[in-house]
Amino acid sequence: PEARVVALVESDRQRLQEVGDRLAPGQGIPDYTDWAEAIAQPGLEAVVVATPAGTHYPIVRAALAAGLHVLC
């Protein structure tokens, strides 16, 4: 209950808009097409990686190296 969405990441700009409209309408949550830019956000504590399995390693490794909690 204390978790909140602070950013959305999707490489496809149109899909990013659709997801943002569905998950966080009107909340002004930052969105990114580059995951590396998103995990560099100050104050970020955790990430959820929901990508094709072949892309998990670099994203999870970078998030862990940045000291983030990861749910993959």
C-alpha cells in the first residue's frame, strides 16, 4: 500500500501513451522510452521489469548496480 508508480517506461511512444492513460490518467507521472534514463531518477527505490525474457539481464543488472530493489 505504500508503493506508488513514479515513472513509466516503454520503448514504443504510442504504447507508452496508452499505458499512461490507463494506469495513471492525469497524474503527471514521468514517462520514458529509455529504461536507463528512468532508473537514473533521483529517489527511485525499486523497479518492476516486465519485458521479454531476453532483455532482463542488462536491465536487472543495471538496476541492482544502482542499488535498486528489483521485481522481475
